[in-house]
Amino acid sequence: MRQLVGGVLLSVAGLGCTDPAGPDLSDQSRLVLQVVPGLNWRTLPDDQVTITTARLEGRTLYLTLRFGGGCRTHGFALVAGTELGESNPPYTLFRLAHDGNGDMCEALLLKNVEVDLSPIVLLVQQSGGTALRFNLVEPGDQVSQIGELMLTF
């Protein structure tokens, strides 16, 4: 799903992950936002996960994730496209990808994750911005209950 703000999309190419297979998933607690030009959101792993908390400190986004499992390693990635809604400040969506590797166990798990948002700063600066508004989207195209966040730099 593309997000339109003000009816116009601004596209800036040439940044971040260019792997056509999509983003790299990690089971680590420290991630880097992956900016993926031309990404088809429907190709992301979309096992169920809920973002229960989110807070920004500088260019780091701290997330608490809740998901079911307990028997296998789970991989996560936070991904942004290169299209920014033309507004002041620009707007975009960050999508959370989750691969539970077929984990059928039913324990309720919490994972704290730190995400370095620095890769999106260059994209926004190239469009003339000094801040970015964004929403988090969980697997299944569900906009997180967290609400809109703002990154300033």
C-alpha cells in the first residue's frame, strides 16, 4: 500500500538496500532501518507480531515486540521505501517484517529492539527536509496502535 500525503509522492532513488530479494532479517536486538527502492510490500515476511511500545531517542527507535512462538529463531527487519509523501515535514511508513520460521509453539514472547534510523536521514535531506513523520505498519498491513512519530535532525 502506498501512502499519499497531499496527493503527491516524492521518489528519491539510489539509497539503502538494493537487493531484489528484499530486506535482511535478523534475530538480533539491534537493527538498522533498511531503505529498499522499489520494494513490493507484499513480498515481506508477515508472521504475526504486535508493536506494543515505541519511543524515539535521537536517531534510534526503541520498539517492544509481542509475538507467539518459543521453539525457533525469529527474524525481524524494519523497512522503508524511498517514496516520501510531499508534505512539511515529509511522511512515510516503516514496515515491520517478521519471519517466525514456522514456529508453532504458543508462548507469548516479548522482544526489545533498537533500530538505527540514520539511513532514512539522507533520503529526507536529499528532498530538502529536516524532519520526517512516520507510522509503523505491522505484518498484515495493520497500522500500529502506537500512532504517528516524528524524527527530527
